[in-house]
Amino acid sequence: MEHLGRMYKEGYADISGPFGDDDGVLGITIYNVPTLKMADSLANMDPMVKAGRLTIEIRPWWAGKGFPLR
């Protein structure tokens, strides 16, 4: 949680949290970065990912122009 909080405070992530169902996907983080490579790099810095307790899947997502999440 500390990593995700830092990503939010530093402006890299706009939203992060768990899903309410039990389909095997635990949660989502929406990174506000210019490239998928940067999102991948930031997600892989998470200690839970480094420890092998979580795996990541990077997917592109866009909001409408002028529609900020923050």
C-alpha cells in the first residue's frame, strides 16, 4: 500500500484499489503516464510484485480529453 500511496502522491497513479468480486483479479491501478513501458516499470517497482505475490497486466486506457480523474 505504501508504494501505491507514493505513486498517487507523486502524480503517477490516479486511482488504485481492490475489486469487490472474486474472479482472480485482485485490483486495479490506473497510471497517469505517457507510455505503457513507464506504467510497466512503475508497477514492477511494487514490493508485492517484486516478491511474486502479485502479477501485473498492463493495458492501455484513455479518458476523454479534458476529463481528469483527480
